[in-house]
Amino acid sequence: MAAVSRTRPGSGHQPERAAALAGFGRYAGPATLILASLADGPKHGYALTKDIESFADVRLAPGTLYEALARLQAQGLIEPLESHDRRRPYRLTSAGAQALRAHLDAQRRVADVGLRRLAGNWGVA
Amino acid sequence: MRPPEAAARRAGTLLRWYPKAWRSRYGEEFAELLICDISERPRSWARTADVVRGGIVARLAAAGLCGCTLEARDQARASLGSLACCVAIFLGFGVAMWSQLTIGWQWSEPDTAATTVATVAMSAAMLVFALLALAAAVPVLWSVASRVARGRPRGLLAPSVLFLAGAAVLFVGGRHFGNGWPGTGGHPWARQGLVPGGVAAFSWASTLAVSSYWAHPAALAAFPPAELAWMMGSPLAVALVIGGAAMAVRRAELSPRVLDFETRLSTAACAAMAVFLAGCCAWIVDGGPGPRNLFHAGAIDVAGAVVMTIALAGARQAARLARQAVRGPGSSDACRGGSHARPGGSHARPGGTGSLPGGGDEER
């Protein structure tokens, strides 16, 4: 998680980024999964698929994966590395780390509120 | 055939759904991923459907009609080129209907207020289209001419030749067949029209291919051979004009100021299309069954209105994406930072606006 730790704490742009992520629409899921996977280090397409399957129990189909990779790359949130054996790894950029951090923070706030209300009103811890 | 070879072959087949530029960038690594996936799951309709959908999205993105995977200026040019195609398709059907109404008006005024208002609205929109086309063409032609003058016509020769050839065929053929039928305004007593008779005649002749006679082969067979040949050949000329114009827009090195100007025109063009379509729909609703001569609306007009609606939707999407690309980073969540993040370009943008793509679509 070294890349994520490079984010600027208390950045004034955080709410804006979180709002932008909320508007990510149907690409929010794959993009978040890819960024979260790349936060652990560079990976190529197949390694991304397997890693995401292992930690999220979601298998990204090839077309969906590369559609999201192309968009993330175009936005400067990930970058390609040198290709090896017909496989090109991608790594997170610092902008991508910030965007992921802001998005996960927003998701955590929602999760915290939801869990607190469940515990208070439904007795579900 | 050994399993790995079969997987590679199937991966190659699936890869063909993607456009050439995408394949040259991602093809090798994507094929490798597909081979691994096929090896794990030899049969998967979901994978095939996903790849097909991804290929279509990639083609739409390359045409500037969705997503923001192109560099800002490329995005603007691609979107403007696609917008030109959408407007041309819209006008292909629109002009056919409009010329029918204006030719009808040469003989007698419309018999209902709704058709009268609709025809006037469509004519006003056509005038706006003509002015917008002129305003849009001048900077593009200037850019093309200055490149040719500087001795750098590479890439522009083919679109210029295609455009000029198509336009010449349309002009000559349109004039020839427009003058060949008295009902198109050439008749001496046809002087009561809303627009000049020659304009109506030319519009009618250049869109002669948009005809319900295609569904009636027996009637079609009674047409003069030259007219039949024109009905079959003129769509090709229109395609040459559209293709040439779109290619020229994509390849011309338009300055940011010109791109900004063109995108403003594109917004105005969408508004004119909406007005035209509204008039067209009003006429179709008003001009249903019954002997109303040329003011009668038939099934082909309904089909044309459907095509025009789809073309308007495409044009609006292209205009919106072109506008977002021209405004540049920071003005749009959908394309923010696109120009900073190309392969081999600058990498991390510390402190930059790290939004994920796609925001603009949902926020509107």
C-alpha cells in the first residue's frame, strides 16, 4: 500500500474527487477493483483478473477489464510499463492513488454509517 | 489442432471486433489475456458477449461518440467528424421530406395550418443548416488549403478527392434530374413556392434514392433506366461527400480556436436538427392517410423520422463530447486530464484532479 500512503492528507480536493468517483457510473466497480489491485504493485491483465477474483470474488471479463484499463490510463490514474512476453503490466500513478483513496474514504463513510445504524436499530453488529 | 493454437485462433477472431488503432495498442496483451481466459473456460458466451460489447464501445470511442480514451484534440476532431456524419444522415432523410413539401407548395399551399407551420419551421431550419455549413466549412477549407500551400497535403489528398468527386456527381446529377421533371419547380407557372423552385428541385433530385418505391419493384421497373441508375448511384456520391468531409475534419490540423468555434456551431446544429425534427413530426402526425397529393405522409416518412431521431441523438452526443474535449482539463469530469495521460506522456500528476472517467455521463 506504499502508493496510497503517498496521498496528501487533508487535501481540499478530496470531496471533489469523491464526487467524481460517484459519477463513475458502471465503470466505478471495475475501476475501483483495478486500482485496489494495482495498489499492491504492478500487474498485467491476467494477474489483475486473478488478484481481483481472489480478494473481491469478482471475475472481470476481458472486455470489461480492458475497457476500464483504457479509461484509467487515459485519465492518468494508471500507466503502462514495459511489455514482457506479450504481457504488459500496469501500475498505479500518484493521481490514481489519490483517487482511489478518496473513493474508498467515501465508501468507508457510507459503510460506517450503515453499520452504526444497523447496530442501533436492528441489533445487527 | 492443439488446444493452445485453437485458443490463439479464437482470441484472434474475437480481437477483430476492436478497431485497428485499439488493436495496435492493446491487441497483443489483450490476446494473451483472452488465450489464458479461453484456456480456463473453453466455452463462455458471457466472455464472447463481453468482448463484442467492448469492441463496439471501443469503435464508438474511436469515432468520438463515447468515452474519453482519446487525447483532447483527437477527441474533439473525432467527435466533430462523427457529428458531420450524423448531420449528413439526418439531412439525407430530412431534405427528402422537406423537398417533397416545398415541391408540393409549388403547386398549392398546404391545406392545414399544422403542415404550413411545419413546412415553414423545416425551411427555416434548412436555412440555418446552410449558414452553419458555410461557417463550419470555411475554417476547415482554410486549414486544408494552408496545409496544401505549405506543401504538407499528406493525408488530406484522399478526403479532398473523395469529397470533390462526390459533390461533383451530386451537383451535376441533381441539376440534371431536378430539371427533368416539371413538378420540381422548373415549370413556368410554378411560382408560388415557399423556396425558389430550383432549390426544391435540386433537393428532390439529390435525395431521389429516399423513396418508398424500393418496396414496389414493379413500379420501380417502370422508371427510366437513367433515373434508376441515379437512384442507386446517388447514395454512393452522398457517402463520398460525407466520408471525405469527416476524414478531412479528422485529419486537418485545426487550431484550438477553430475547434472551439466548430464545437459551438455543432451545438447550434443540434438545435436546428431538433427544430427540423419537430416540424417533421408535426407534419407526419398531421399528414396521415388521405389524398393530400405531395403533403401526404407515408410509412417511409415515419421510418425517416426514426432514423433522424437516432441521428440527432448521435449528433448531440458527439457535440457534447467535442465541447468537453475543447474546454480542456478541469472543465469536465468525463474527460478530465485526458490530454495528460497518454502512453509515453507525463505520468503521475501529484495534486492533480484524479477523477475516474465517465463522470460526465451520469452527472447530466
